Amino acid sequence: MKKLSLIFIISFLVIIIQQAFFSSLTFLSVSADVIYVYIICNSLIRDDIESLFVALFCGLIKDCFFPYLFGVNTIIYIITAFLVGKIEKKIYKDAIVIPMLFTFIATIFKGLLYYSFFYIAAYNFSFKVQMYGIQPIEALYNSVISIFVYKFIKKISTLNVMQQDWNFKKRREYK
């Protein structure tokens, strides 16, 4: 229970930091998505189930602030957490370049997914502006932030509370 509480508290704090600070802090008119960076770095360090829970929680909360399509962030975050979680088992994760590279690629992937969802929903969304103007800058911005987020999550993961396995109790069968 302590582990789950800590995961949700950290996730909620990341959402607050994103909404209060990083949404207004822009670089070349593009703001970073710290929540997305947190999900990617969390998926690189923690196991699949935890990453999916974090992605689900963060996505649902962010969708409350997202004015266009409810559920888009949740779906994109879950897809990203799943894919990064599957790939992370096959790579060497101790080099700081790895989370930067994953964050860069995943941010470009996020732009493609947003475009796909907005295209399906018939929203006016310029692919050229998004993929050639906004996404590369956001990918670089997120990659730099991923250095600090990755180190933070790695440090949190060494806590005794985070080392405990999930204990799902079996239901008793009554005869």
C-alpha cells in the first residue's frame, strides 16, 4: 500500500509541476511535456504493471485539462508505456543517453499519434507545422529534461518501499 501511495503521490506532483510551471515555460514557443517524460523514464526503470498504472493515472488526470478529445492522452501514454516497457528489457539502461534517446523518439511518436487521433476526429491539425516545427523542438526539450527525471526516478526506485513486490491477495472461496 505504501508503494502504491508513493507512486500516485509522485505522479500527482509531476502533474502539478507540469500544469503550474512547465506549461507556461516555453522554449521557441514550445513547452515540455514533463508528464510524458516521467512516463517514459518510469517505464525504463519500473516493471510493466507499474508503468501502465502510472500512464493510466497521469493520462486520465491530464485529459481533464486537455480541451479537445478526452482520452487521447490516456491512450497515447498507455501505448508509450507499453512499448517502452517491452523494449527496455532488451537494452542497457545505465547510460544517460538511453533515456534521452527513448524520450526523443517517443516524443516524435507522440506527435504522430496525436496527428492520427486528430485526423480521425476531423480536427484541423497541420502535419507539417507539427512534425517539422513543434515536435523536433519538443523532443529536444523533453530529452534534456529526461536526464533529471531519469535520475530522480532511479533514486526513488532504490527506496525500500519501492523494492517490495506487489502482494495481491487471493480471494477466499466459500463452500
